[in-house]
Amino acid sequence: MDPWTDICKSITAATGKTFKIDHRAAVRGGCINSTFRIAGGDRSYIVKLNAADKADMFAAEAAGLEEITRVNAIRVPQPVCPGANRESGWLVLEYIALGRGNNASMRALGQQLAALHRATGERYGWKRGNTIGATPQINTQSSDWMAFWREHRLGYQLRLAAAKGYRGRLQQDGEALLEKLPAFFAVYRPQPALLHGDLWSGNVGFDETGNPVIFDPAVYYGDREADLAMTELFGGFSADFDAAYREAYPLNAGYARRKTLYNLYHVLNHLNLFGGSYLGQAEDMIGRLLVEV
């Protein structure tokens, strides 16, 4: 079943203005969904498309974008409508024309991310689960950050890895690390900050005026260091960004120890999504963390 007729109906219902597609083009980027830019009349949208069983994933992403928008700290594409028919699920988003950032753009990104992180909740987690890539992300709320990270982040990913056959050293050392987590939080109690949750350079852009835009979030409330750590995992964030963030919202001295702990979550997720090429990296990270405690 062609989803585009139903997508047009969904846009029409959400906006109150009839929409018909004059032009549709695939957009590069991402490995989970098919993404398109559609245009009709004077309006353009981005459409993320997948199977019908991904409709809840798209609804959670829309809710995450709304959560970030509520803070009014940094720009995100506005969700127009998630939807589904019997064969397809989709999320229609505001189309933002992207340009090229510069040093001032990266400084603005650091300042605006710091402002986002100053928005805090009462507990860690979030009101609903979502996804990190294609993996379910469990956001059951908790008043104990260390327990949340142990159970719903590292522990969950280790259990997925075991189910996929990654046992041996990964599981043995992983269990030892879970037991030693208190050593990383002996004198540190982070506030539950609003996080993007999947903050690598591929999820950051700049509009045509150079203003930062972040997208594809995996929102929850947690230690802001988890977002900052991911900016260091795959690169793409400049020294201007880092300096501007730290000036706006200085980091705890223990961040240098904990950032590997936070990035381990994403490396384990890559192992579970993309296979054994990430196994050695995950084992090495766990080994380094165990040496520190």
C-alpha cells in the first residue's frame, strides 16, 4: 500500500490546510528509517518512514521533540504529525534548510546545550520509553541515578548482548563493572537534566543563519555528562563548542572518569545493532573502567 496518500491526509488533518505532494526526494542520512523531503505549494516537510510497527517509535520521537521545544533553549524540527496505516508508520517534521556552521555557531551550540541541560525534572528517566537507534530505551523513572544507569542502560545492553551470543569476557567484566558502579558516584549526585540522549555530530546541524539545530533525539532526564560524553565519542564537536559549554555550565571534576562509563552504553548499543566489530572496543572500555576502581 502506497503510504503517501495517507501521509497527505495526516498532514491535512494536523495543519487544517489541504496538502498534496508536488515533489518528493530521498534524503541521505541515518540507517534506521527511509527519509524524504516532500513539497507541495509553498510548504515543505521531512518525512521519516518505516514499517507500521514503528509507529510508537515515531510517536515517542515527536514527544521528545516537544519536550525539548518546551524549554526554548535550542532549535529542533517541529513535529507535524506521527501516523500509520496497516503497512507503514511515519513522522512528518518541519523542514529546516541547513547551511554550514562556523566557530560562532559551535559556540552557540555549547551555550544552548548548556541551557537545555539546566532544565531539570524531579526524577531520572522519562514519562515514556523510546529508542536509541532501533533499540528500545527503557526510561522507567527512578530517584536513584546510579540504579537507573545500572539497570536501564548498561545492564539492559549487556543482557541484549548476551542474548545475541556475546558472552565470555564481556559479560564477566560487565557484571564486575555493574557491581563497582558506586565508586563512580561516591561524592557525585547529578541533577536529572533534560538530555538529547543521542548527541553525536550526525544529529546536529545549523540553519541558514548559522543557528544550531538538533534532531533525532532519544530524550530522557539524566546526568548531563552523558550528553557531553557522547560529543567526544565520535568527534565532530570543536574546542569552541566545549569551551562555550563549560563556561556556561562548568563540569564536575569527575567527568573525565565517568565519560567512558557513559559512552560504554552507546558502544554496547552499536555492538547489539551492528555486530562484533564493536566487541573489542566494548571490552577494552570495561577493562579501563575496572582498572580505575
